[in-house]
Amino acid sequence: NHEWHLLSRPVGWPKPEDFALVETEVPQPREGQVLVRNEYLSVDPYMRGRMSAAKSYAAPYELGKAMQGGAVGEVVASNAEGIAVGDHVLHFGGWREYAAVDARHAVEVDPEAAPLSTYLGVLGMTGLTAYAGLLRTASFKEGDTVFVSGAAGAVGSQVGQLARLKGAARVIGSAGSDEKVKLLLEEYGFDAAFNYRNGPVNEQLRAAAPDGIDVYFDNVGGDHLEAAIGSLNQGGRIAVCGMISVYNNTEPAPGPRNLARLIQTRGRIEGFLVGDHYDLQPQFVREVGPWVRDGRLKYRETVVEGIENTLEAFLGVLRGDNIGKMIVKL
Ligand code: NDP
């Protein structure tokens, strides 16, 4: 068994020396546990937060121990009722090849119903994040003009397509390369899209949304958030999902300078965590599952192979190497 340990807490951009790939015995499942041979690992931006000691919604990773994360794999030994050898489960023992997991924390998934990797992405945590954030936190309604940042990523690409499928007047996305922008326009059906590296975000947004925006789904923070406030219409809603542009900062980033616009627009900014919205999971799968199956909602995955490349895959997410969900295949 190989597993990734955190050796020291990164300051700024994580460095390879902060981590180690360690060889250990395959763990033995205790009573009530199953042993899973992981097939797909998830690497996600929030993991950067868990590498820091700062108090947050998820406990910091412990130094010198295996890190955790979403994973799916096959049960190869079972000491738990209800889960048998050969079953596939979604669980939290990622960043390693073999995981002994409590059966009550493992969710059975069906590899016949959908490709296993999609339970980490389009039909999993990032999919539900898009669904809950757009529909519940941002109170999306038909006829809204929606702007989403990180729009070629796992969450963002699903937000834009959900908005389109649910009757948005106009969907606008931003991403960090011309190739990603092309994908948004040509494959995902965005009405407008821009590369935030090509010019000031506020100017590019104003050109893409001359009549303003009703919803901003924020994955990025920083100048994107300020630009969105600047383009917000009356009664506009901003769902704060993530702020990836600040995750590696060593100093607090300056706040948006135009918050006063929230007064005249009666605008609302609200953060959310997907973990609070799992009551929507059945509705999400019922509604979005068929769209994924029949191709009306498209998704991409960037698949990196091998446990030894898991750290690079994670760093790749912070750099923007990925299109759609970043997945590690073992
Ligand atoms: P993505 O698949 O979107 O990958 C992250 C992307 O962020 C990269 O591909 C990169 O794309 C972009 N990015 C990196 N640095 C910057 C920057 N400085 N400015 C703008 N864009 C940048 O990841 P996810 O879909 O998993 O997550 C998207 C966001 O949602 C993250 O902020 C994450 O923390 C948040 N999140 C929040 C959850 C919640 O419960 N609130 C749950 C899940 C995710 P590009 O090439 O376009 O720069």
C-alpha cells in the first residue's frame, strides 16, 4: 500500500517537500469496517485549506499521517454487514491505494449505472455543489442572467449548464485559457465567455453582460467578485462557493471596493457549504442523472494515472491544468 502524508504545513504554494509518498502494510479492516481497493481518487481545492492549521469547517490534516479525500473503489474484504466483497463504495479514505473504512461512512455506488469516476464529480460532491449553490443559495430563477467563474472546472461547468437547462436568459463564464473559453462556448452552450488573463475582469464582464447579471456563482473571489458586484442588477444574488484565487495567499487579500453597490441593488452575498445540502442529493440525482446520461449536460474529466502522481494532480487543480473534474486513476 502507498499513501500520501503531509510532512509540513505549506506556506504559500505547496511544495513537494511538504509531502511524502509512504509505503505501508495494507490495513486490516476492523469489526464494522470494509477494506477498499481504491480505483479513483478525488483531488479538490478545499484540500489546500486542510493542509493549514487554521480552524475551518474540515479538520486540518494531521502531520505524518495519510491525508483524506473522496475516493471510490472495490471492496476486497468485509467485516461489516450489508457490504460484500465485490461491491463498490464511495468513501473518504483517499490519497492512498487501500483504505479500511467504517461501513457506516461508505456509500454504495453502482458501476453499471454510471462510470465510477462520476460519483466523485458530475454526479457526486462537485455536482451537488453546483446544484445546491445555484438553486438554493443563489435562488436561481428562469430568466436570470448568470455569471460563473472557474467555468471550465468541475463545479463551474455544471453551474453554467444547469442554468442554461433551467431557462437562464443568458449564461456567462470566465476561465483561464482560450481553449477553456472555446469549450464553454462550443460545447457547454454558454452565451458568452472570456479568458480572465486577457484583460480586466470588470471590463470583460461588462462587455459580456451589457444588461448586468442577476446571479454570480463565485469560485474565485478577488477581482472576479468585485466585477460581479459592479455588474449586479436589482435584487441580484451572489453565491460564494469558493475563492481559489486566495487559497495560497500568505496575507489577507483586499476586499471588494464596491460593496456599497449592494445597498442600491438590494443585493445579497451568501456563502454555502455543500455539506449542509445533502438533503438535495436525491432530487439532484433524479433531475441531473438523466441529463448526464442523455448528453444534455456534458462533463469532462482530467484523469491523471498512478498514486505517485496524486500530488501533482492536486497542484494541477490549483494551477488550472484541469478541464472539468480532476481525477486520479489508480
Ligand atoms: P475546479 O475543477 O474548478 O478547479 C479549480 C480551477 O480554479 C482551476 O482549474 C483553475 O482554472 C481555477 N483557478 C485557479 N487559480 C485561479 C485564480 N487565481 N483565478 C481564477 N481561477 C483560478 O475545482 P472545483 O470545481 O472542485 O472547485 C471550484 C471552486 O468551488 C473552488 O473554489 C472550490 O474551493 C469550491 N468548492 C466549494 C465547495 C463548497 O461546499 N462551498 C465544494 C466544492 C468546491 P482556470 O484555468 O480557469 O484558472
